[in-house]
Amino acid sequence: MYLTMSRILLTGLVILALVIPVFAAPKPERDTAVDWLTLIDTQRFDQSWNESSAFLKEHITQAQWAKTLTDQRLPLGKPTSRTIVKKEFQYQIPGIPTGTYELKVYRTTFPLKGEMNETVIMSRESDQKWRAIAYYIK
């Protein structure tokens, strides 16, 4: 009887260990948003576009992306600090197809503008990699 109960308990724990990860929110292995922002910080705008989501690439050309960042982000200077102030998973975002997203807001200090909020929305792509689908700064 004791051996049977031990096996049932052990089996239950094994099943629980296998099921719990399925329900956990998917997390990037590292802060891929910061890695992507670093490309922008170092003026590698074409590479940041190349490493963005398919959705972003469908809505803005590489040349438009580089021009937008040159006009709007470059004048701020290279950030002196960046701290995450909000992080949440979402599955529906207005204007973007239903999917798995991680919204991150950073409080970033720029030498020529002071503190601003950078928002990056990362999308979990079909290859399971996280890529930027949207970027806002204000």
C-alpha cells in the first residue's frame, strides 16, 4: 500500500512538473529588446531593421526606418542610462495581429534631451525567436 501511494505521488509530481511550464508565460532567454535597442544606440539602423519582426518589415521599408531613426532618434544622442519600468505579456494589441507579445517600457536618459520613455514591443515569431514589432519614444 505504501509503495503504491509513493508511486502515485511520484507520478503526480512528474506530471505536474511537465504541465506547469506549459502554462507559464513565455519569456525571452535574455533581454532581446535591449540587444535590439543597442543596435539603434550605436546607429546600426539597417541591422536593427534586419533583426525586427516580419510585421514591422511589412509596414516600413529599411530606408524609411533608417530615415525615421536618423531624424528622430539620432538627435537625442547615445543613452547614458536605461532602466526598465514596465514589462508585461500581451496577446492582443490594437493594430497588430493576435500573437504573443512582450511590452517593455524603459526610462532612458539621453544627453541632449534628458529622460524619456522608450517602448518596445517584442513579438514571438514562428521560429520562437523574439523580435521587435514596434518602437515608440516620448
